[in-house]
Amino acid sequence: MLRPTSWLSLGLYLASLTQARTSILGRQTETAPENDTPAQLITGSDGVVRLDSTSGSPAIVTLDYNRSVEGIPTFEVLAADGDTSVFEITYGESYGALSNYMSDGPLPLAAAMDTYRVNRYSIAEPGTKSNRLVQGAFRFQRLNLSSPGVLTLRNVGVRPTTDNTAVTQLPGSFHSDHLKLNAIWETGARTVQMTEIEKDSTPDFWEVTSEGASVGSLAPQVLGSAAAAQLLYYNVEFKVKPVIGGFGFTVLSDTLNSGIYISCDVANGLISAHKGSTTFDEKLAESALPSNLTGGLGAWHTVHAVVAVTDITVSIDGIPAMKLSQTARFFGSFGLGASFGHQAIFRDLFVSTPTGDKFYANSLTDKSFLPDFFMGTNPVAVVVDGSRRDRIAYAGDLDIAARSALTSTHNLGSILGSLDLLGSYQATPGFFIPNAKIQQEPLANGLDVNITGLIGYSFNLVTAVAAVFMHTGDVRFATTWAPKVQKLLEWADSQTLDNGLFNISDASLGGDWNYYDPTQSGVVTKFNVLYAYALQETVQILAAGGIEPTVYQDRLEKIREAIDTALWSDELKAYYVSEAIPTGFAQDSNALAILAGVNRNPTHSTETILSTLSKDLMSPVGPHAFSSSVIKAGFQPYISPYASSYHLRAALASNASEAALELLNNLWAPIADPAHENYTGTFWETLDAEGRPGLGLSTSLCHGWATGPTAELTQYVLGIRPTQPGWKEFAVAPLTLGLQSANGTMPTLLGTFRVAWNFSCSGLLSMEIDAPIGSSGTVSLPTPLRTPVEQSTFMINGQAVNGKTFTVMGGTRFVLKQNRKL
């Protein structure tokens, strides 16, 4: 990546926001009209961009791409006059993010993209400048020339590292006479595209030469071994040549690189410690570097750190530089890096036990060490959580994102790659580790640990696996996964109490998608209904994989009965959160109760539950994830597209049109509206009670777990879904939602299914289905019909037929016409 030799201070930047001459330019289409625009380049303006700061104020131009893009930033310098040594480009998913110096960064969690959202350049002459690392999702790009010169640029943009096929050209499609629903489906499809990472598409995080590893403006990425993550006492030694500014390193770090970050600012003679990964994080201590330290920038130094749980001492060239006693972190791994604006070369890393025994050693002079720190390329294609944050694979997200991908991009490579990766991290008891960095190799054997977090994600993962098996019908896939599914289900059974309910005895397992809320333990409705849903959905893959499913079907019946009997509240008219919080309820657990067939008691009807969710949770901008009493107990008043995706699935599966439309119109339609203040063309992670990004600038505005409508509109409104693995048998049964027409395609390994239905102005149905050879299906009349069956006759392929359900064979023509009885 290009690194500058002089920097614009934070104070100068903030001042420049009020003093600079600024302008905003709109983006062009992806296919540029100019012949000299390189292919596969998405640009932020139609022509030349000129920045003139010779009047004494910084020149600032903001480019608006109209929707989120991602990729390797690049631009062409046509002319550089005067002093153009201080030039910055800032990236933001929202325009509001640009008001913060670091925009919506930093992003230190993984090495899948640049840490910082500001890139700095010293421009000396014309030529093409290209970054080395990816910038994740951004809609806005701010160009800031603060040194007194003139820059003339062209082709300012990114080369995408994800597929950029127009949504209208994807294998899957959905169109209706309802423009908002079309926009919702397409926004979900675009979100999926932005989160599908092809194999070997992530650049190496560091540049490695025979001299050492060159690191500039990058947060440390820590050693990824399980043993390193548990370190309490150890010594870290390395050689470093600070080139610009200084260098940094982290100790006592968790797996997402948050620990005690030590930044050595050689240029300014300071050393500081921070709780986190960067100097933008909370400062714990700061002091001057020793006055007798010699060499400075451009010279090699030996750094030695002694870590003893709360105490950390640092020496440079044998001279004590810092002694820190802290209580922010007590154990964890280590890594090397460089603070924002700094650049250094590292070599000869040696980590030892207090007795001097080697724990890890590498010269850092060839790329062999990069996989140890998850800093190489991604060895398999994957689906990540978010394009910007988090560019990491998460098990829970796949139950939503994979289904949406199957109906739109049909990128089986990324879906299967994610399942291979996450599935290989199954712990000894049977549950799965909830996430994996995309640079990790799938493990050949299981993981010999006895702890995990986000236990619900283990159940989400196997329901995603079940959905993928229904789509592919791949017996080898089933044979691989059935034992893994069985192992999880057996562990879950071992945690079942005498009353038949699944119990979380260790609170560290009880986190969920809402990581900012209190963890839950004991008997929790969400984890019980997830277990039931997993039992229900995995029956076919277990059988295909050679495991008799009867015992699991019996367990399903028992836990359904136990949940329905013990966890229902007549007062709430819903299933309550947990035994610890019996006075309130959660959106997703009640939706999943419907999907898992838990609500057997007639007084616990689906209509009752959906009515409760609508009455008590719904707002003009979408449903809260928890009822008011749960929020009073300390949970956040956020709106979750993830939880709402299950809610939507439950509503559509229950033919609850009103509930489904309320969700679609209140929550997803505004986000998909280009007129929205924070529109990105992709779906968001979380919303607050006002409908804004819920977590402030850190909110991901391109998050795969929010794409539920893309899958559900295809399966329930277009109306096509498999009934046997591999789409050998399928059903078409549209829920019209009051629409006049819908048509679309469903890609499968057998071929593409095409479905179209339409009501004429006089209320009569016509329906066409084109199914691939090798499939057979059942077609049901859409619900509701505009002209009742009793007043109608039907013809299929010109022949009169009776009934409401019909058969279609793949490879044959199916055209249904409704006529009024004479």
C-alpha cells in the first residue's frame, strides 16, 4: 500500500472541515462512457477531479458512489503542481461518517481489509496509484489535499474484489408489480454479493522481503493458536527498524486483536499503552522514551517485553522504556503492527516462556509466518458477516445469508467454503466455534477445546447446513455433515433437564447475536427453540448421511411439548425470554417457536403470537427485538433485521400476509429506498428506535444477516421451494400479499426454475412454470385468489382440469388459465 512521508495532523484536519473549499461529485455508472476508463473499475465521478489548495485552505472533494462499493482503491494522477505531499482519501459507508476523522474505522478485527479508513499519500509526479489492501464497503470517498498545491486526478475509484454483476443479471430474480418489494429483494441480493469473498482474493496483509516484514498503518494481528490465546506469562522479543513515525505491538490479546497495544512513537519520543488495538482506543499510560535511547528512525532496535498477567515491562536496546500495571486484560496472544501514520520493518520475532523456552520464533523474512497470524490470503471462498465490519465468517449469519445467496447469486462456492471452514471448528463436546477469520485453513480434525461462545450459532449453523443439503441433494455433503450434526444434537441432549428443557449451565456459552446485551444462562427460550428447530430441519440430512433420525424426531416431540408447557406466558401471550426474565419476550424466539412447530396448544396459536409481536414490538421503523420489560432489564432498544428475518419467515410460512407486509414496509423498505439519508443499496446490521444505524458509526451498513426477504420473497411470494433434497421434488404455492403479479427465477444444480403468476384486471389468474428435467412438482393455486374457485374453471395447457392442486413435470410446459364459470 502507498505510504506517505509527511502527515496532516488531526487538529489540522478538523479545522479543515470548516475552512476548506468543498464540493460533492456524483458517481458514474459502472460502465464508464470514457474510453480511457479501465475495465472493472468503479469510479466516483464522471471525469477529472481537480483539487487546488494554493489559497491557503485545504481542497476537499467528496465523491458519492450512490451505493456501497468495495475493493482496491486506485486513482490516476494527471498532474501534480506545487506541494502535493499531503493528500488523504477517507472512506465512509455513510456521509455522516466523514465528519469523524477516522470515519467509520478503525477496523482491527482481522487482516481481510485495511485497518484504517483514511489513506495518506505523498504525490510527487503523474502516474497511477493503487492501494495494496481492500477497503470494505463505502458509499462516500473524501479527497483532501492540505499541502499548498494542485492535484488533477482521473479514474478515482476501486477495483472490486467481489462480484459486481448487475443485480438484474444474477441467476436468481424476483419481480412484481410492487416496486418496494422488488427493491427489497434486490437490496438483499446486492448485500449478499458484497459479502461473498472468492478464494485467494484477499491480499497478504504485510509486505515481506529478505530484510523483514514491512508494516505501515496496520493494527497488529495476533498469533492464532489456541495455546497463544490462553497465555498469561511470556516474553516477546523482536528487532524493528522504524521508518516513519514508529512501531507498535500487542500483548494479552483476544482472537479479534483487542488486548494491550503498545505504541512507540519514535519520531516524537513517546511510548503509550492502550486498551484495544490502536492509538484511537482508550489510553492506559503514556511516557517519554528514555533520553539515552539512540538510533531513532531508520536504525535497527531490539525490543523486549515481559508479560506477567497484569504487569508489562518494555525495554528497547536494553534500556527500560515502560513499566505498566493494568487490569484491562489478563491473558492472550501477541502481534506486531504500526500505528496510524507509522511504518516499520520487523524481523526475528522470538516469544518464550518465563524460563526461556521457545514458544514461537520466526525470522519474518519470508511469507511462511503469515498463516500463523491469519495474514495471508483466504484459502477458501467464504461468506463474511459484513463487507466492512465484520469481514469475518460467522456461523449464525449463514442461516439467513446462505438462503438468500441460494436464491440470488447462487454462489455455492462461497457457501460451501464457509461451511467447510466453520464446520471444521467443531469442539470436542459437539458445539462449534461461532466465527472464523477467512484466512484460516479448514481444520483436518476437530478442535480439542471444551468452550465456545454464542451457543445459538451452533444450532443456526446446522439449520443452514440442512437448507444447503435440501438445495443440492449432495449425498457426499450429507455423509460429511451428518456425524457433525449428530454430535451437536447429542451434546444438546446431554444438557437437557429432567423436565425436557435444554439448559445452559455455563454463562460463557450464553451470548447471542446481540453481543451488547447481557449473556443468558439456565433455561432460555431462544436456545430451546433453536435446538427444536435444528432437530426438525436436520432430519433429512441425518437420514441421507446414514444416521437413523427416529431418536431425534422423538426428542423433537418431547422438547416441543416441554417448551409449550413450561415457557409460555398467558399474560404476555408469548413465550417468555427465560426463567431469569419471565416478564418479557423476544421477537426471534417466538418466531422460531412458530417455525419449529412448538406452539401445539390451541391457545398458543400462531395468530396469537404474531399479533403479540405486532402489537407490543412494532414501531413505524420496524419491530424492537425485545419487549419493553426486557429492555428495562438492561437489553438495548434496538431493531434487528436478523431477528426480523426469522419473524418474516414465520409470518410467510403461516400465510400471515398482514404481518409480513408490516415487516417489509416498516423495516426493510425504508433501508432499500434511495431517498433514505443513510441509503447504501445494502441492508444494515442494526437500527435504533428512530430507524438510524443502531450502533452509531460502527454499525455495518452491509450485513448479510439482514437479507432474509430475498430468500423469503422467492420461496413464499414467488412461491417456489424444494420438498425433496436437490429439487427433485418441489412445490409452487404463492402467497400473493395482495400483489397483482410476480415472476422470477430460482437457480439450482438441476437448472433454472421459472415461475410467473398474474391476475388480470378482471381478477383471473394465469400461471406459467418452467421446471428443469429431472424434477417434478406440485402446484397449488395462489392464496388468496381474486376470483373464488367456486366461480371458476381452470385449464392447463389448454385442457380443462379440476381441483386446487396440480402436478408439473420438469421439461414439460405448464400454463394454467383461470376462467369464470358461465
